[in-house]
Amino acid sequence: MSNHNAGYYSEVVAADSRRKEFNIKNHSLMYSNQKPDFIFAGDSITHFWELNAYFRNPNLFIINRGIAGDNTTYLRKRFFTDVLQLEPKYCILDIGINDTINLEGDYWKLIPPAPYDAVLEKAKENYCDIIYQTKQTSTQLIITSLMPIYMPTSLHERERKDFIKDFNNWLTQKARQEGLIFVNYYTPTCYPGASIPLDGITYDGLHPNGKGYDIMATILRNTLKQHNIQI
């Protein structure tokens, strides 16, 4: 199989920040004909996850293809390059929270907030394409919920929380329709009825800390165990 490299995009996007690194790493895997058991793909929540600290099965080959700041639009574009061409058995997909940045707009650039329904529908469209891409391969996609946030400095925190709730509900239904495993990180990490993360599990109200990742690892491990998948 020839190596596929994603090109750079014509605007400044987070997905470019690790492009050279991933192109080289991807080529190394393909050159040595090593196929991962699990690829974790997503944004900063995946990028910052020190996977070896939580998943230490010596018989499994696990790699990380998270990029801080990534969203569904650009993960959709790089998904074949960073996941599917490497032919993993499973892909753990956690993406969508950065789509909510479009709900903020940009005061200094005079960019107004994007319409809520348009942002949500675009995220769904991108996710559906990722599912479609995966179904053309032997890789099994495992999709995860978005996490609760606490970002009081945001001018649109309410809309971002609504997006998380609506997108998680859609992901739950989509997983059922497509016969995919769904991993619910949200409910066990959220105060009931409060839509905020439990105390002491995030670094900044968005990114998990060591304790937060430990909870996520336990949820993921237990969910996969129900499907006879070991990680």
C-alpha cells in the first residue's frame, strides 16, 4: 500500500499543527507493516491523554492521533490519513467540542456567532462522513460522548452546553442506528442536572486532569468489556 499524506490547508487550522509529525509517524508504521490495535482520534482531550499511563496491556499496540484544537471538519479531512490507512482494528473517536467555538464568534475580527442549528448540523454531517469512511474498511469505530464543561468566562457557555447535550443525544441514537459501540463519558463525570463536571476532574473546566482521565479510562474499559473487547 502506498503512503497517503494529507496536505496543508489554505487557512490557519489546528489540524496543521501536527501534520508533519503524523505524516512521518504514519509512514513509519506503514513502512514497518505495523497495524495498531487501537487508534485514539480527536482533539486536545485525546491529544493530552497519556495513554500508556492508563492502558498498559503489552499485547496491544495503541497510538494517539489527537490534535489540540481540532474539530469535526478537519478530522473528517484527515481521517483516512491518520486512521484508516493505518488499518487499526479499532478507532476510539472523541471529537466535536471545538465545533462550539463557532458559537462564540470573534469580537476582534468582527465575526458574529454562527447560528446554533448550522453548527450542530455541520458537526453531524462531518461525523456521518467519518462513519461512512470507516464502514468502507475493516476498522471498527467506537464513538464517545462529549464531556461536560465549566467555562464561565465564555459569553456563550449556555449554547455550548446545549450543543454538548444535543450532540450527545444524537451520537447515542446514531450509534444505535449504525450498530456502533457508544462510550458515555458524560453522565459519570457530570453533576446531575447541573451540566458541569464533577469537582477535581478537570484542569481548567474543559480538559481532564489525571483523575478525569482515570475515570474516562475506567468507563472505556468497562464499556468495551461488555462487547468482549479488551484494552
